[in-house]
Amino acid sequence: MEENLKRLNKFIAETGFCSRREADRYIEEGRVTINDVVPELGTKVSVNDEVRIDGKLIHEKNEKPVYLAFHKPVGIECTTNLEVRNNIVDYINYPKRIFPIGRLDKASEGLIFMTNDGDIVNKILRARNNHEKEYTVTVNKPITERFIQRMGNGVPILDTVTRKCKVEQISKYIFKIILTQGLNRQIRRMCEYLGYEVTALKRIRIINISLDVPVGRYRELTDAEIKELNTLIEPSSKTEEASLPKTEAPKRQTEFIKKNDPRFKKRGDY
């Protein structure tokens, strides 16, 4: 039973309510209750406990975590700061407190996960865990074979060279790219370095979940999708020290997508 307990500050932080440091301050100020009892710093809790801050319930007993696949429109900011105009939380207006896993630029659209599960956020966001994200990108001039090759082999941006990645031309101005890292505005910077400007960018897949809802809409992930997602990110670590480069996770993700995505059943390639 002890292994299922978490320190209260960590528990609160993983709901997305605030940081651990802020949680400690709330606890010290007596603003936090566990099952209607004011706890001390260092108290541990389980998912069966009812935690409130200023009387507001932040976790119900045996509450099932929320996992949403949302098609973010252009113009929406991926922030939980409600003071920011057109923030993603207000746009979705979900009845429970949720937050995005990662981000998409304001000028981009596509798939983004929304959740209240801090554990899965940490696992997916660790850059060294090599989780795949797939995009379609439209640029301002005709794509050349050399452009595709250079994008795939790595481009120097932000004082580093991007990882090798899968790039495929779709049409005269559109290509598809699969990344396993998430540098700031990575695709736009890569294209800019090669003399191209991105005019439209859409994320169409994260790991095993493909974009399948209209723009501005969301759906709950199915139990089967969540189970498979957790299996694929299982090698991931929530700590930086243990998140050394692994190759197994992307390989398993690719094999799963090939097996289950009808696009690959038709084409027979990645």
C-alpha cells in the first residue's frame, strides 16, 4: 500500500493545480485539506483521498483521469494561464481542470492531448524518450528532393543539429515529417534555415493516437488507446537522470501504427 502513496505536494502538482513549491505554501498556510483534515508538510496521500484547496475539490475519490484528443485550431494558445486571450483551457471549457501535454504554436493546428494526469505528462514530454509526433507541413515554394534529404538528415538550429527524421513529400508544396524531439518552433526553424517559409502546419499524430476529430472539437481517448499508449511509453522515465536515449519506444510505436493504421495497410510503408 505504501508504494501507492505520494507526498501531498507532488500529488497536488500532478493535478496541474500548481507547482510543488506553491503546494507547499498552500499546505503551510492551512489551505489544504485531506478528507476534511488539515495536513502537515510531508503528508502522503493516495487516490482514495479527497484533496481540497480553499475548499475546492481538486481530486475526487477514485476519480478516473481525463484523457482528451483535441484538434487545436489556429489562433489558440496552449497555456493554462487564463489571463491569456484565446487560451486553450477556456476554449475547450471542460468541466474538470485539465491541461495540455506539450504545446502547439499559436499559428499551428492539430492534435494535442489534454489531461489531468501529471504522470503521463512527464513521460510523454521527456525529450529523450523519443516519442513520435507526425505533421503535415505546407511551405511557400516548390519542394525539392534536396530539401527533403536535408530536412531528414538534420538541420542546425538553436545551437544544435536536429535528429534525423522521416520526411516524405506529399505534393508540390506539402510534406510530412515525423519527429522524435520537440525543439521550440522546430519545423518552422528547420524550414527557415533551408530558405522556406511554413504557411500551414498541422500535427496529425502523437505516438499511437491519430487526429480524427474536426477542428475545434475533442474526444475522450478509449480505454484501449490509453492502455496501448501506456504500454508504448512504459520505457519512459519521469526523471531526467534515468531518461537516457532509448530506441525501443519509437520502434514499438512504429510497429503498432503500421499494424493498426489503415493508411499503412493500403500503402505498405511508413
